[in-house]
Amino acid sequence: MPVAIFGETGLIGKSLKQQFQNDCIDVLIRKWNRDEIAASWKNLESTASESNSEIDLIWAAGASNNASDKSVILEEEEIVDTFIQLVASSSIKLRTLNLISSAGSIYAGSNDVYITEDTRPNPNSIYGESKLNIENKFQELSKTSNTSLNIYRLTNVFGHRTSIKNKSGLIPNLINANLTRQEINIFVPLFVEQDYIDTDFVSQNIYHNIRGNQSLSGKTYIYCRNQSNSIIEIVSLIDKFMGRKTPYVTSTIASSSYRQNNLRFNVKFNDPNMIQINPINISIKKLISEMVHAKIS
């Protein structure tokens, strides 16, 4: 059964592509703009016309984060609008729609001690509001196209990518700082606790969900560790495994105030076959090994 992943070169998209392997139809987005999305969709239509199989469509694309400028975030919504219009007017047969979303930003303003599957979304930033808007856009597409939609709200995802960027996430950037001995800026207090999950946990369970037909029921999932760690705890783990201190400095930027809440999750995973997450020390140690190997080679 073919799968099309928009955002296949990103952190999550790349991990998903490894899971689905030969079932993937290549969707290459060279530039993050509406014209490129339209061209990529046209190529997908051409490929899909050669097969009568229904496609599982995954939107894992995006260029913004909590520190992004308002114009970048609004442009991303416009790109999503373009994509949805293309899907709605297309003759491609879809089996499911699957959207990668953000639990951290959507629940960032929650006053609940623990965020559960019953917690109401409460974004406290334009980025979080945008993520919720995009979810609503996909829900409307699901209704009009009569296609099951699965939304995957993810906490802070980390994993290996060949080049480290600001949006690669805290943990890879901390490891990179330790490797290169170049100071990293940390823009939130070191005691702030967040829930960190690795790409393997995410991609394996999304693969399991889609291939196991659970996705046909159309649900919203929260993927989390159900354990939060402070930034200083993460730094200490990296220092321990690397055998030396990670160089960093703390400072504030405009978005710092949005990211100072401790986010703790306590989600009940109802799928008995769900693949369990590794302890965070094992996941971080594995990531360090991958990044060290990539630097040496």
C-alpha cells in the first residue's frame, strides 16, 4: 500500500520514510513555498495515476517553530491552504490522511498538573495557535473528502539528522555543542521540564498505526514519554556520556516567555500493541553514538 510523505527530508519525515521503505512514493520539496508544493503534488498525481491503490497521505512538513517570526508562521498556514486545495480537487484515491502536529505548543498554556487525552488545547503562542488552526483545516478536509484523519500530537522530538539546525531541537544541539566545543544559547530557564521523545518511537508507532488499520477510525493521538526532564538534567546526561562539560550560555529572546511552563504528560495508551519508548538515557546515548560516528566519518 503506497505512502506519500510530505516533509520526507525532515527529522520525522526521514524516520517515517525508513519505516515504510519501498512503500514510499518520493515527494521531494526543494523549496518551502506554494509553487513547490503544487509541483510536488502534480508529480505525485502523475505517479499515482499509474496505480489503482489508495494512498496513505502524511503531512510531516513545516519550517516554523516556537521561535519563528509571525510572517513565517502565517506563510506556513498559506502553504497548508494551498496543499489542502490541491488534495480536495485531486482525483488521487486516498485511504487515510495523517497529520504531524505539536503537543507541546498546543497544550503550552494549560493549567492542568498533568496533560492527559482529556486536556483541552490551550496554546499560548502564535505558533501553537497556528498548529491548532492547521489541525482544523485538515479536519475540514477530512469531512469534505470523506477520508479518515489521524492527528499525531507529539511532544519534543529528537533524533539524528545530517546537519544540525536551530530547529533540530534542544538535545541534538546540546550534543553538537559538546562535540564542536562551540557554546549553545539556551533561551529558557534550566529548570524548565519538558517531555522528550525520540524519532524511532514516533515513526515506529505511526507505521504500526497505519499498517495495522487503526488509522481507518480516524483519531487524535498524543505521543509522549509520560516523564518530563529539566534542561539541566538533559545537560547532565550528555556531560556524563561525553565525559566533558557541554558549553552553553543562557539568554532570553521574545519567545522565551512562551516556553517557561513545565509540561508534564500522563496519557493512557489504549493500544496494547503499542511499541514502548526506550528510557531517555538509552535514547540520548544512542543519539550521541550516531552523531559521533557521523562526525568521524
